[in-house]
Amino acid sequence: MHEGDSVTYGVVEEINHITDAPSHFTSYISSDFGDVEDSIGNMNRLGMNYVKARVICNTKNIYTPVLDSKQVSLCNEDDIRTALGLDDVKNPLVCGYLQMYQGKDMKKIKVELNSHFLMGPEGAHMNISGISGLGAKTSYAMFLLNAIQHKFISEDGTSVAFVFFNVKGRDLMAIDEPNKDLRKADKEIYEKDLKLSTEPFKNVRYYYPYGKEEIAGKVQSYALPEDIAKQKKENKAFAYKFTFDKSQDKLDLLLANDEDNSGTLESCINYIINREGNFDNINKWTTFNEEVDKCTKTGTSGGTRNEIQVASWRKFKRCIGKAIRNDVFAKVMNNGEVDITDEIANNLRANQVMVIDIARLDENTQSFVFGSVARAIYDMKLGADRTDIPDKVILFVDELNKYASTDIPKSSPILHQLMDIAERGRSLGIILFSAEQFRSAIYDRVKGNCATQAYGRTNAIEVSKPDYKYIPKVYQNMMTRLTPGEYIISNPALRSIVNIKFPKPLYKQFPNG
């Protein structure tokens, strides 16, 4: 209790024990020089526990020190909700549950965020960090995204579409199939404690990178051929390709990870994108390679009128040749094959989920696919001639360090695309959900614009970085020992950082994922 019959709430951050012994040496002597097992101390010490708490809330907004002799007690469930700002959450979205105390006093409380602080207009974007492990970053992201889909399917108003990238094995390649190994205890948490649906994702379409070899049904994927065949039969799986005529304007994305301090590669790319010289009427990768090869010959500048030096073209040829050797860079489209950017521009609609498999692609091709998709979403929101464009598009990408780390060249068009989404995406309805192992390695303008942060288990070296400077010490220490299914959440609508738990995924789990 506090002034004016108000109540002050605090979060316990440190627990200490003291005795009347003037020093540890005194305790050592009085316990028969440390023989605590076989002897009785010469005297009984006076001791007490005391805690340090950080004030987070007062019911009447009175923030003066709590005076002595005031009643102090543990919070009940209603008190916990009041203290954290969970008692009257507008636009609620479940993000997990809070488990406090032990034994018969244990409290399990649903934690909800104001979705307007996660998906706009108040705030947007979410970043999830933590070292690899089962029940970690991807699982938590998918838990939230599943809750979002079911929330907006069942409620009128805002329409949401989803684009996910599968970057590890076959983790996300069956998210519309139920998890048959889901424990009863986890199912009860969904139904009883969180009041959430136990259904996996709905309206899912899978996109696999095309491959010439007979691998998993002419696609480059870790998914089993029989699983892909089944999905194709149900008309929810497609192979994607990139033909030159639809990719010429995106060539800058192919070399996004190459250092280009002198602007050599950029000048060649701009020349080709602007369709100068003999690059005007090219529509095949083979013809493109032939024309680039001509530009590398001394004395025959390929129609460039000596605007770009032959040495520059030779460097460009080395880099681009390495980048486009993957099978996804193909000649023509056949039945069942699609251009993924066209799919986004023409077919991405409310409550649909696109899962794009890039796990088996090389790093350059992964970057190209990601950059192309991000640009296509941006273009759709800015200028597509459609009346059924979703109000929000959530883009989820794991291993963000591949596209927005501090090691990526500052001139990278993919980095600039991500910065634009982080800074302007909220107003356009493009929401970024990202995950990485080490938050400190991510470019400031990307992670700094994420309104919601989720911290998983990490190591002491990472926690010592400046990114964690303003996180209370107790939570820093907690981060080094978090278990799978446990995260620390920071959101503007919450009055304090919260340590939450979440149940196992609802969708099919694979042995290696």
C-alpha cells in the first residue's frame, strides 16, 4: 500500500541474504572453522533475506518512495496483470504465458500484446535473437504468426497475408499439417491457458526451387519426393524459376554480397538494366552470357563505346558467372512452374501463406530470392493494380545476418531494401519478423526500428555487447540459462520486460528439425 490508498507494484530483480556476522571470517570461526556437517555452531546468527525491486506501476501514478511499515505482499493473478499492463489490453494478441512462483502458489497467466504495437499503426516489426536450439527462434516466430493468422481469420477488419522463408532442412515445409506428436499438456496450454486454436496454418502454398536433376521431383529441396508429390497433387506446391526477361531489372540483387568499392560492378549492372548497347533485346541467360563475354574481349566493347573498361567487364563476368550457375536461372517456364515475383504481385491474398524454400540453395542465390521477394512485396503495396491487396503482409526470415549484418557491404541493395521496410514498412503495411543468432551483429537501422524484441538463450560474451546495455542485469543473467520454449519479451505496451513461455508447435515436426 502507498499514499492515497494507492498500490505500488515492483519487479523483484535481486534477492540477498545477510546476517549479524561482521564478516565471513566470523561465520567460519563460529562454525568450528568450516566443519558445518559434523558440528553445531557456537552461536545462532540473526539472518534475513532482502530484495531489491524496480517500481513499474502505481495505481494512482504516485511515484514517491514507499515509506516504512507499509504492507508488502506477493501479487495475485489480478495484481500481476495490473502491474504489467495486461488487465486492459486493446487489440489483444497472445504472445505466450507467464509462470510465476513455485508449488501450490504457482501462477500461470496469459500474456497479450496490443497487436497495433506489433503490426502497426502504433509500432511494427519484431526481432528474435538467440543461439540455435530446439524450441527456439523459428518455433517462437511460428507460434506468434499462427496466432496472428487465426486472429485475423476469425475477426473482421484488417486482412493479413504471410510470406515465410524456409532456410533450414524442411522445417517449414509442412506447416499446414498437424503435429501428431503434440503432448496433451501442450494442447491444454493452447486451449485452456491461452484460449488459442489448436489448428496449424491454413491456406498454405509451397514454393520449391527448380532443379534439373531428379532430386525430390526436379526441385532443389530437403523435402522428400513423396511429400512434394502429395502437395503438388493437392495443387499447393510449385517449382519456381527465374527467366532472364523477368530478372534483368533485378541483376543488382545477384551481386549484393560482393564488395564493389570502386563501383565497377554497379556500372556494368546499370548498363545492362538500362538495356544499353546490345542488351536491349536479350531474353535468355545463355544469350546474356554470350553478350557479357563479348564485352570482355579487347577491342570489341560490345557496343559500350568504351564507356566501361574491359577489365571491369571481366570482373563482372567472373562474379555474375558464379552467381547464375544455379538451376533456378532457367530458359522458359513449363507447366507447374512459376515466377515467384509474379505469384506475389498477382496471387498473394488475405490469409494466405507463401512458404518459399531456399534451404538447399547457395548463399548468392538465397540472397537473390530473398531480395526479389522483398522487392516484389514492396512493389505490390506501392503500385499493383488490384483491389484485393492485403492490408498487411508479414515477411518472416530466419538468419537475418545473411542480409543485414554489419559485415554486409553498405552498398548492398538487399540491405537498403530491408532498411526501407524497417523504416517505412509500417506505413505501407509491410511487417518484418526476423531472427538471428547474434543481435549485436545486425545493422542498427534494421533492428533499431523493431518495436518488439524477443531474447532467447545466448552466451555471456554476446550479453556483454552494447546492445544489452539497457537491459537490467537480472535479465542479462537469465538470458544465459533460458530453456527451449522460453523467451524474454520487450514491447512498448508492456510496463516491464517479461519472461514468457510458449508451447510446442502445432504443425508437423521433422526428426532433424
